[in-house]
Amino acid sequence: MASGGRMKNIVVVGAGQAGASLVARLRAKGFDGAITLLGEEPVPPYQRPPLSKAYLLGEMDMERLFLRPESFYADQGVNLRVGARVAGLDRSARLVHLAGETLPYDALVLTTGSIPRRLPAAIGGDLPGVYTVRGLADVDAMASEFRQGARVVIVGGGYIGLEAAAVAAKRGLDVTVLEMAPRILARVAAVETAEAVHALHERHGVRILTDTALARIDGDDRATGVTLADGTQLPADFVIVGIGIAPATDLAEAAGLTLDNGIATDAQGRTSDPAIWAAGDCASFPWQGGRLRLESVQNAIDQAECVADNMLGAGRDYVPMPWFWSDQYDMKLQIAGLNAGYDQVIVRDAGARSHWYFKSARLISVDALGDPRAYMVGKRMIEQGITPDPAALVDPATDLKALLRA
């Protein structure tokens, strides 16, 4: 069903990883109708993970961020429109409204991604010198702040904030991280992983303040520091806010689509409007009796490709095989599976550390801290439904691959 049946005109809103993957998949599967890819940013689709790492460090130029050469889209007959902001959708007429024009569609895909959570303006969240880390423009705007000896306060001890802290420390800045919870990575990792990452940052001179609430960002015309809830004042030359991201659902909400922790889709990627599909950070899908929304490059690619296949008639439910990573200094933290609901963590220390999450005596996730072998073996175990003996995992003499064969 390469032509997509009567579907001749597909419009994709959102030119990030999911949108770029989806249009490439449609062409690879033989769809020969019109495809328009709309992106708000003035550049072609690009990788986001290197923004706060190699790009901010000056180790990667902009062109290397691009997922594909700009010529790819024209060569594939994809009408890539950058700097194109969608003002609204007319579902009954199947029209996408842009400034001064409308685009008709037979099928529409929302790959609108996510937006950074911001601090309220009432406490200084909109002051110059306060930055978020999400898009290319964000990183370009803050790049000049990364001067050796400059003082930065980072609000948020999740992966976004900690990756920014690692880059700042490597550039010789004075770095303080504020985390409201009793520990960093509280929502996403076990105590064992959090403690190891915390210690790694402290070894690089980063000060991490947990159980610490922010009262306000100080300054009149520009951020000059922060005041904590207990009255302590910390001077700063600039502030980075890394308090998570939220699905970009404004367009879907205004169009009356069903929302549930993002744009709600069925197992194949259809929204509550059968002519509209969704994929990536913005979309939630049925999973193990509930709904799941994943924020990762891997999910954006896999889910988008599944949706593309289903638009062409595959009828395939999306079954995620989650994996994630985070670069912290010279340590790569690799994560396989989802650790939600874990009730046991097994620590393996065989020169490099890995933390194995169990739920009801079943392996569900692995955190590998600079241990690619543990990550690869753990990932395969989870995908194949294999649960290793915890005692064997703890023993550093155990050959992990032997556990996989067993």
C-alpha cells in the first residue's frame, strides 16, 4: 500500500527528530504523494542531545548537528518549510493555517515535540541572563556566558541540569546546582545511580545543594544571583533553568484533540481524529494498562517510523524498547528499559558499575555507568524477557554474556 490508498497529501507539523524520521520512512516505504514538513525553527531538523554537550563546548559546528543534509529533503520530494509557525488547524476542512496561507491535507501528523518548563516571571524567570536548554537558539544565546571563572547557578538536578553543569565545569566555571528534592535524579533513577552521579560532579568541583528551594532570581535588568527559600543569597553571572520539559500540545488542544499526558493516540499512533496522527515527545500511547509518553531520541525515531508504516496500512501496534543515555564528563550513563515500580536494585561493580532494577523478581531496567557491556547485555535481557540471578550479577567474576546465554 505504498501510495497510502486515497491519501495523496501528508502534512507533518514539527521538524524535529520524529518529524524528520517520519518523512524519511514514508519515502523509504514507497509513498509517492506530496509531503510537507513544517518547522518553526529557521534551520533543518537537527540533533538535540549534542546541543548541551559537544556543540556548547565548541566541539561540533552547526552543520554537523543536522540530521540529514538540507538537500536530502528536496531530493526525496519533501517540501521542507523552515521558519513556518502553524497558527491553527481546521479539522473539518482538513486545513493547516499558517500566517497568510492554508495548507490542505489528507493526513496530518503532529510531531511537535516538547517545550522547556520555565520559572514564573513573578520570581524573575524572564530576566535576561536566565536560560533554558532546549533548542539551538537557546544554546547560541548562552554560549558567550561560558567564560572561565564565571558563576552559574543551575536550577534543577535532573539530566538537563546535570549535563549543563558538566559542560560548565569542563569550561572552568564556578557551578552550583539547586535541587528541591532530597537527592538529584529523584524521579528517574535509583538512589545508587543518583549517589554515583552526585559524587562524580563533586569530584569535578560542582556544588550540589539538595533539599533546596528557590525563592527568586535576583536582579533588576539582568539576573545577578538567586535567593533561596531560607534567605541565603547566591551570586551568579547567569542562571540556567533545567526543570524538565512538557509536551507541546497547544495546537492539538486548540483543535479539540484528546489530551492525556500529551496528545493521546491509540496503539498505532492515531489521535482522536482518525485523519491526524502523532509521534515523539508530544504523544502518549497505551502501555500495560495505562498510558506512556517517552522523551528520548530513540522513541522519537521508533514511534515515528511505526506511525509512518501505519499510515500506509501496516496496522502495527507500537511496542517501545526504551533506551536512553546521558553524557556526564567522560562517563556515559546508558539506560535500558523503564524502571517504573522497581522494588529492588542490584549493584554490580566489576571495574565499572551497573545498577539492575527488578520488579516482582523480574528484570525491568539497567543503569550502566561507563559500562557498555552491562548496558548491551542488560538491554538484550530485557528485550528477550530474561531475568538473571541477582547473586550472579553481584559477583564481579560472572561473565555477563554467559548469563544471557543461560
